Amino acid sequence: MKNYVPNLITARHRVLPDYFKESSRNKGNSTTSSGGFLWNILALAVTVAALFTWGTHLGFSFSLLAFAFFVSDWGRRMLELKLQFYFTSSLKAGIWGVTLLLSVLTGFQYKGRIDLDNEKLRLAAVEKQKAEAEFNRKETLRIDSLRGYLSLAEASLKKGSYAKAIRLYNHSARFATANESADQRRLHEGLALSYVRIKAYQSAIEHYNGLNSLNDEQMYQRALCYLRLGRKSEALSDLAGAAEAGHKTAAKLYEKENPLLRRVLYYQTVCCDGSYSPSNAKGRGACSHHGGVCDWNKPIYETYRKYDVSSL
């Protein structure tokens, strides 16, 4: 690179004296003035704004970046070094004006797009509120219908109108969902009891099985259904559970259906003092130290249930 040598031509022979004066703009290591520092801060702020708007409007972002580049001190210096010219005040004002105008024009477009996006969000929120309101209205209507039919069915069940109760319970099932555990329980309990009353035992069992848990009366009723269908093992299991929960009628029926039986395990030699022969001896000398033998073959029994419920 060629370097400028000052004072190479004497002053009286210079055609353009001012051209050969070394100015501060031709120095490579000129310092940034306080004004230039402020312009750089402005350029940095505009650059951040351009990055912030990048995803919404590219034209606005590019115009901001161009404005920041020409406003910044380092941007002007880079152009002066690359293109070998000097930014005069009029040139700077013209470029700033053009980039600022572009920023304003694209800024209006950016604002319009933001307003459009906000309007879309507002309309989406309104539609969501309408959908939620409509869902809540339908949900309220559904729950009211469900509980209304349940109440009518329960009233018919109390009056002994079992066929009508079953019809109303089945109609209420059209409005039931799995989320309403209390109403679902009312539905299954009512249908199970109604089917028991009309002796539809298999249908009653299906609705008892639809309950998450059964109380002692429900276990007893299901046991009766099992007995009517000849399913002894399931009946005994329910009777045992109801009896354990304190249901007295279930306990009596369990004793009847699964009585305690007795059988002989073995025969034991009994001494006259009431003790058993330790070796269960059968010959001479048995119980010699216990007053002799009073019973050679006393049967020893064990009690057991007719059906082993634990294995059912």
C-alpha cells in the first residue's frame, strides 16, 4: 500500500494547496468523538430493534439495519476505506433521510401486521370463549338430564315399578360419562337392584360388577344372584365377604351353604388320668405310669368347611 508523504511539493508550486493538507479523516487511528459515540449507541439500539422485529416483517428489519449501519461511526468508516471516498454532511443527510423514510414506510407495514395478528388473537380468544360457553351450556343440560332421570327412576323403584325404573335408568345412561363416579354409582346400584327384583340375575350381576366397591348388602345381593344361577363358588366368596363385613343374614346363609364338617384324623390311646399316651402305645405297659389305659382308640377329629373359600 502506498503511503502519503506530506510536504513533498513545496507550498509555492502546489496547484491545489488544500488537497495536500493531511486531515484527520485520512488518519487510520482517529479517535471517536462524543457525538460519534452517541451515534453508535443509537445504531446499537436500532440493531436490537431490527432483530426483535425480524420474524414479523423482514423489510422493516432490513431498513432498520441499513439505518443503523449508516448512522454508526464504524459503518461509515468501513465504507470510506472500502470505496475510497469521504462522507460529506450532505451525503450523510441524504442517506439517513432515505433509510429513515424506508424505515417509516416499512414501520407502518409492520404496525399493520402487528394489528392484524392482534386482531386474529382477539377473534381466536372470542371464539374460544364462545366454544367454552357452549360446552358449559351443553354440559349443564346433560348433567341436569342425567340426574333428573335418575331421580325419576329411583322414585319408580321405591314404588315397586321395576320395569319402569329400568327403562328410566337406561334412559339416564345416555347422559352419563365415566367422570361422574357418584352418578354412575347411582345408576349401577339402581339397575342392579331393579334386575334383582324382576329376577334378571345375570343383568343384576353385570351392574354389581360395574361398581368400584360393594358394601355388605350389595355383596349379599350379588351372592343371591350367583346362587340362583348355580354359581356356588362365586356366591360363597361374596357371602364370606359380606359376613366378614358384619352382615348377619349373609353369615347365616354362609353357614348353611358351607357348613362346618368333622372327620377323624386318627385314634389315640387315652390314660385313666386323662392324659394321652405319648407314644400312642397299644400293647402291654401302655399308660403304666398314668393309671392304666381307659380308652385304646379315642377318635381325634378335625373340623373343616365343606368348600374351601380361600381356593375359590
